[in-house]
Amino acid sequence: MTDSLDNTIRDTKIINNRPAIVLVLGVLFGFCLSNISSDLFIIAIALALIVATVLLWRNYSKASLFCLFALLMLCRVYFFQNIVIDFDSSSVFSWTRSLRESLEGNVDSLYGNYSGIVKGLLLGEKYEIPRWLYQIYINNGIIHLFAISGLHISILCGAILRVLRGTSRWLKASVLVAFLLLYIIITDFSPSTIRAAIMILVVMSAKLARRKSDYLSAFCIALTVTVLIFPDSVSSAGFLLSYGAMYGIFMLAPPISDLLGIKHKGLNNLLASGIAVNVTLLPWFAAFFGEVSATAILATLLIMPIASLLIVFSMLSVVVFFISPAVAFVVAYVPKGMIYAINWLMQLIDVGTLSIKSPNIASITLWFIGIFFLSPYYLPNRKKLPYVGLVLMGLSILMWIVF
């Protein structure tokens, strides 16, 4: 992860050629899009925007700038004219509802008492998880397992790529695009699903066009398109936690990885990412839940390797059920054993949570700005002491305590 982020930073260029043209194009695009009433057409245009910006511009930063200006024009219409797209009654959902119901039925048949957990993992449906068990996941800081995220989609896409190993890159891309679009819809357009899918689409498009990938710019484009489709999502906890977690990985994981210096690269990256996410999201946890986990990092180290396999085998069993229920029941024994192990581990290390005061908006703002000044995007050589970042985060904590 550290190496890829280093390469990303070196490959990112400064916007230096006619940003005014990008501004005009973005405003015109946003104005045209804001006058379209078809929800399906808006989604199609948003997807076209992602691909076109990658294929037409070598510099991802210009693509992000274009998206930003288009978003500003759209926000003007959404917020001042109170336009809201009602996806619940949309034609987009009508043909996928039966598929989602079939998947839920397969899960119920295969997993019985564990069906709530599997639905949470695969569909983001948390309401059937027993309350006592849900609280244990909260106490251990791994409740994000049940919010469809980049982890879930990356694991599933990785499994698909392994199956398609040896085929052409265009076939792989076509299958991944079809899977991602379908998965976005059957998970009810979850903001975290959209973010993860768009980032994968952008990076994949860049590789198909033989351009260099910039994961931070892909993240910015995903953020723009998500707000474009769901302008009111910026106030939801799921949206803020999902994007905040990715922000923390991009900004803090590389320097933390260097500080840890664990020889096993996989373990080093996993631990660095876990620390980065928990540090970054600390204000949001305090604001939304009023408490933080004392065992989040330990739980991440214990659970995430198991969770990766659990997601793959759970999805495999549910899909195989359409073909051969008998085989699916055999496959389902693997996820059941993993779920039992996870629940046992979580109960073993559960020590409850620590209550924490909710921060004010100024403190939260300083926290996230300070994290940027700790990142390799501000200090690419990582040799200087990050005075600015440390001071800003210190001020954030002070305001957090005092006000």
C-alpha cells in the first residue's frame, strides 16, 4: 500500500493548462444535467462522466476539477429549488427488486440463525442482526463490516479477476462493470457502495486507456458523483464514515506504516490502515455514537483476514444456490464456521467502549485539515517533522476539550 501511494503521489501532476476551459465545460455540463428529470438518464450521464474524464484527459486533477464545477452547478439547483430524486419509486429499481429478494431468500435458506450477519455482509442489511451481537461489533469497532465498502467490493472483484485469469483485459473490464452496476443497484445505491465502485471503475478505465492511476483523484471523482446523485447524503453517518475512512488510509497509512516498520508487509499495511482509519474517524465516532472502541485495532487484526474469506465464500454459496442447492449447503459450512469463530473472538475481547465528548464543527474541521498536513501529499519525503499537522491537531483537541 505504501509503495502504491508513493507512486500515486509522484504521478500526480499540477493543474497548469487552461483551467478556465475546464471551468466553463464543467458549469455547462452541470447546467444541462440539472435540467434533466429522468433519474435513469442522470445515472447514465454520471457514469459517462467518469469514463470520459479518464479517457479524454491525461491529468486526473483536471478531471476532478471538471467534476467539481459540474457539482457546484448541480448543488445550486438541488439546494435552491429543492429537487430530490426519489429512487425508491424509480424505474431503476423495478427490475432488480426480485433479484434482491431471491438473494435474501437464498441466504435465509442457507444460513438460518446466521442469515442476518450474511445479509449485512453482502447486502448491507443490518436490521436482522441480533441486538446483543450488533452491540458487541460496535464495542469492538468492526461494525463497518456491515456497511458495504471498498473492502467488500475489492474482495469480490479480486475473486472475479482470479476466475477470469488469462482472459483479455477488455473481457475482465466488461464483467467487472456489469457486476459493479448490478451490485450498486441491489444494495440500494448505498453511498459507500457507489464510492467503492466508482473508484474501481475510474482506476480500471485508466489502465484500459494505458494511463497512470491516481487513487486520490479517483476518490475525489467518486465523492463528486455520489453527491451529484445524492446531494443530501453529506449529512449521513454512513457517508461521512465511509469517505472519512478512505481519507484516513490515503493520508495517514503511509507515514504510520513507516513508523511501524514491521517486516511482514501484509501485517504492517493491515495494522497501519487500521490505526489510520480509527484515528481519522475518532471525531465522527464521538459525534455520532458518543463512544469509541478500546479494542478496535486488535479486532481489526484478528477479524479482517477472516472477513475477506467470509465475504467470498458467502457470496459463492448464495450464487451457487441458484444452480445447485445441495452444493450451496456444503459451501455454506465454511462461512458458518467463520462466523462462529468471529463471534467467539469478539465476545472474548469485548471490554465495552469508552465514552467521549462530542466535538464541535471547528474541532472536526481542524482535525481533518491537520491530517492532511501529516500526509505524504504535504510531506512527500517524510523526513521533516510535521509541525503544521501536529499543531492543528493539537488545537483541535484543545477546542474539543474546552468548548
